[in-house]
Amino acid sequence: MKCPFCGFIEDKVIDSREREDGFQIRRRRECLRCNKRFTTYEEIEEKILMVVKSDGRREKFSKEKIFTGIQKACEKRPISTEQISEIVDKVKMEMNQKFENEISSKVIGQLVMENLKILDEVAYVRFASVYRQFKDITEFKKEVEQILGDKNE
């Protein structure tokens, strides 16, 4: 690893910590020339997954796009950034287990909604209204009634 301060290529690892989910390792390093310390992160190199949009276009999968969409649905709700990240990680893990190269945007939206429904029903309805493109209040009402019906069972 090249030192960001002096460019020397030899260093020693001082500390390594695994993230809770086990998908990333944080390493504190010290340059053997200038003795300055810096942090690196190590992750598994993942395959590139393409998302097939409803109009047939394909684009590279983006965790950030899912995170942003969930974050908007969770505005002013008692949901932490960590909880949103957990949903994103769960969805990504399911996608990697079930799909090889391509996945439909509809499937991604469905996975997100399943997880949001468990976490927060208001955020779920917000996300569903955008994702399913509710055309009027009756579609919105049907979704809320379905949630209420599920609760009464």
C-alpha cells in the first residue's frame, strides 16, 4: 500500500478491525519511511450486476441509489442511517445469492419493500407510492387497507 504522505510502498499494519457484517476490514497502517499513519479499507471484490429497467435499458447496480430511495421514504421517521444501511446490505446479499449477471428493477423494488414493511409501515407506503407509481388516492388507500388487513389477521 502506497503511503498517501510520502509515496513509500512499505508499511506495517498496526490495527485491523472487521466491520460487524463481516464485509469490510478497516486497517490502520504506519509508513516505514515517514512514520505517519493512515487508514485503509478492504472489501470483497464483487461481480458487476446490471439492473434491467422497465423500459429495457440496463445500468450498473448502485447501492447508493437504493440507499437514497429508502432514505427519502424514511424522512422524519424514527429510522437510523444504520437501519437503512442494513436494509441495503440485506437486499444486496439476496441479489447476489439469487442472481448472476442481471436483475430487474422491479425485483429490487420488491426486495426493498419487503424489508421496509417489516421496519416501518409509513416508510413502506411512501416507498411503494413512488415505486409503484400510484396514479390516484384510491391506489394509495388500497395499499394502506392491505397493511391494516394484514395487521388484523
